[in-house]
Amino acid sequence: MINSEKTKECPGCAMDVPKNADICPICGYEFPRQPLSVKVGVWILILLLLLWYFF
């Protein structure tokens, strides 16, 4: 069994591949990349919406 903390499941072939893989070595699926700024922006938006809702 492969350690799930170091792997992720490929949606193309359902095999475990290394977490840092950009392309699945089995089927060639390309994992999408999101810039850090998008992730930070989403979390800021969620936080602002929660603050607005509760206050």
C-alpha cells in the first residue's frame, strides 16, 4: 500500500501517483495548476463573506 500523504489519485486512471506530479506517468493526465494568488484570493473572499454574515 502506498502512503496516501505522499500520493494523490489520478482522475484519469485511478492510480496513485506522487503528489508533486504534474502529469500522470500511467495515463498522461495533466493535473491542473492554480496560482497561489487564486488560492489566497478565494480564502480571503470566504473569510470576508463569513465576517459579513456573522456581523
